[in-house]
Amino acid sequence: MKIGVIADDLTGANASGVKLVKQGFQATTIVHSANLPTNGYHDVVIMDTDSRYMDKEMARQRVAKAMSQLKDWGASVFTKRIDSTIRGNIGEEIDEMLRHMDEDAVSVIVPSFPDSGRVTTGGYLLLDGVPLQETYVSKDPVAPITKSYVPELIAEQSTHQVGYVGLNAVMDGQDVFLAAFTEQINQGNKLIVVDAVTNEQIEDIADALSKSERQILCADPGPLTANYARSLSKDHVKKATILVSVGSATSLTGTQLEYLIEKTGSTPVYVDPEPLASYTETWEAEVERATEQAFKQAATNHVLIVTTHKPGQELVDLKAKAAIEGKSRDALAKRITDGLATISRKLLTNEELTFAGCFTSGGDVTASVCALGRANGISLKDEVMPLAAYGTFDGGYFDGLPVVTKGGLIGDKKAIYECVKFVQTKATI
């Protein structure tokens, strides 16, 4: 899958490119009039037309040329990078891009960029809570913005009908949003402005749009494009699965797992740590039970969660068990992590399953997975977030398999989900 992005200025092109890189894509920006890359290293090209303050007809011509170049390069997905304060020839440039796409293609315009204080609600674009026309952009010396209602502003620039989907439909879930989106199309609207005030809402919009059979032209300052590209990339997994192996017992880990389960719809395989904290036959029995259950679960879950962290479960009394078995508490704790790692190894080496990558939480679990998988280590490639690293296994049973590792006390509630998304994209593009 190759993605072509058209931006009307270079700094905006770079901003969108960075967001795509964070999703795991190999992106490059091309300055106006430069040639596209001839090597095969990139799957995203962002072209700067330098047309924000240009005459409308000249802007159209530059966009038309850029679309032709992107098509020749092999792009099949197209997006439009727009200014976060909706300056420029947005409607005209979207119209020109649509002219080069499928006849039934539609553009979804999400001007929101929550991390930069830009949100859209009621169709109005607010900058740090202030309507756009009451901010400094109203005094732009070249092209002052005198309207904050985005559908009206875009309608003045486009030859197509412009529709609108409000925040209520976005907040009510993807099915409701898609119904509202489809209704706008049925009313003859080819450009549709959509409200969003949080990153999670933009993510939901992108996931919903990726299910559409129509060709979609995302038009936004970057967040929608990055999430839409990530959503589409998941469809390029050939019946592959991401293994999530979590052994951390912290309450934060529990919160992160809850969020992951909610976002992916996966059913976790809970491994009981009590029988694993042993050198008796209970260890082998629990490993086999959990492995068999996980194997069955892999048939329906593309994110396969295997964890010893079950809500409401009490911690194992290692001191009492150590006294019974005549072992140290550290030795029994390692038996738990080795058990989880053994389950992971059995799954990753099963010839009937195909894994695109994996995620491990907790240093002990990660170390056990490496040891039992006979890996020399992990070849580091990138940082997903502070103290969460991406790489590939070096040697052993999983040689070359993408993996993201994270400490149990790292990140907010979305951390594991973000790590899984990252490894999905890295493994599938």
C-alpha cells in the first residue's frame, strides 16, 4: 500500500509526515518541482505544492500535476493536508484531487488537531476554545479568516455540495457515525465536514472510514490521515496476529489492558499465576491449558492477549509457597514469568499460526521470552514512547519478528494499545 499526501506548504507537509512516521510508515516530503523517490524504501510520499496563497487556477494545476506524479509512483490512497487554521485554497484543491480519483470518491474534512488546541464542534473550528475568526488568523495580512463555521467556508471554495456530521454522531460510536456519514452521501454531498474534539474521536472516525467501500480522501492537518493510514494498513495483514504477552501485576497495567480490550474487542486468555509458581506438575498443566485456549482464541482475535493479570485476582503468596516447595521466592516468581514466556514461545512457533509481531510488558517477561526463544537479544529500531522500544528479535526461534517492549509502570491508559498499533503497522507495511 502506497500513500500519497498533497500539502500546500512544506512545514505542513513535514508535520503530517512526522505523524505518519510515528505510526510506523517510511515517509518522505518532496519540495515543489522536485522528483519523486525512485527507490523502494518509502510507502508514503508527501508532496508540497506551495500553493496556499496562490491563485486558485494555478493551485489546481499544481495539485493536478502532483496527483499525476503520485499515481505514476503507485499511490492507491490519497489524502489532503490542510492548514490547521483552514487557510488556503482548501475547497479548490480537494475538488481537483477528487477529479483524479474514483467517480464515487468523497472527501472527509476533519480540521481538528487536539494536541495543538484546534477542535471542531457544531461545525465551528475553535483555537484554544476561541472561534477562529476571533483569533490572530483573522488578521492574516494575505488571507484573513473571517468565518469559523467550516462547512460554509468550504462550500464557498468548492463546486460540490458540502455536508456535515456533528459531534453527537461521532460520540455515539462507529456504527452511528457511518450511518450519519452515509446519509450525507445519499443527500448528494461530496465533501463532508466532521466534528471532533479528542484524539480518540479522530481515531474512531478513521477506523470507521477504513471500513467504507468508497474511496475516501481525508482532508485534515495530520491526525486523521495518520490514523486512517494505520487503519488501512491492518487490512494488509495476511491472516496474521499480534501476540500481546503481559506479566506485570501493577494496577496501571490492568487499566492499560482494559483499554486495549475495549479498543480491539479481543477476549484475553488469562493465565493463572498460582499453579505457575511451582516446580510441580501444576506448572506444565497450566502452560498446556493456557496454550490450548490461546490457540483456539487466535482463530477470532487478531490481537491475541495472553496475561497473568486478571481483574480482581489476588497476588500469589510466594512466601507461603516457597516454604512449601523449599524454593526461594525469586525462583518461584521466575517460574511464573517462564511459564508465560513458554506459552508465548509455543504460540509463536506453532506452524498453524501466523504472527506479524508481538508486544511484551515487564522486563522479566521480555527477558524470559528472549531466553526461551533462544534469541541473542533484540535489534533496536525505534522508540514508540519514552521507555517503550521497537525492534526485532535477533536469532533464535523468532529471528526477525517485530517486537515492542514496555515496562509495567510506563505510559497512560492507552500505552499498550499504542504499542500494539505501532507493531501492527511496522509488521504489515
